[in-house]
Amino acid sequence: MTTSVTAAELRAQAARARLSGTVGELQERLSPRSLAREATQGLADTADRAARAGVDTVRDNPGKAAGAVAVAVAFLARHQIARLLRKGKRNLTD
């Protein structure tokens, strides 16, 4: 009888030690610092893959990429372009 009680106590002690280790590991994994580190690393990896894919796409389609850049520049400079066109019309009518 004593042997089985001692064995049960040893098993319980081992189970508590395993549980304590598991809880400690979970606390480390779920700490805000660890979560922020994982999120930052994941974001950096995703950005790196996106940048590489973009570079590969531009290499494969340089004409389309140049067209897209031209459209983007025209969109961003639309107010300045309109102002220049208005000035040109005024100079023609004078």
C-alpha cells in the first residue's frame, strides 16, 4: 500500500512539474514583448516577399511598369499639369 501511495505522489509531483513548465512556456509565448516580436518579424517577412515579388514583376514587364509609373506621376501632378494647361490657354488667347 505504501509503495502505491509513494508512486502516486511521485507521479503527481512529476505532473505538477510538467504543468509548471507548460505554464511558464505559455506565459513566455503570450507575453506582450514576445507577441510584438513575432508580429514584427511576420510583417518584415511579408514586406520582404512583397518587395521581391514586385521587383520580379517589374523585371518581367518593364513596359507595363513604366506605364504604371507614368500614370501615378500624372495623377500626383494633376493639379500642376492643369495649372500649366490653363496658363497655356491664356497665353494663346492674349
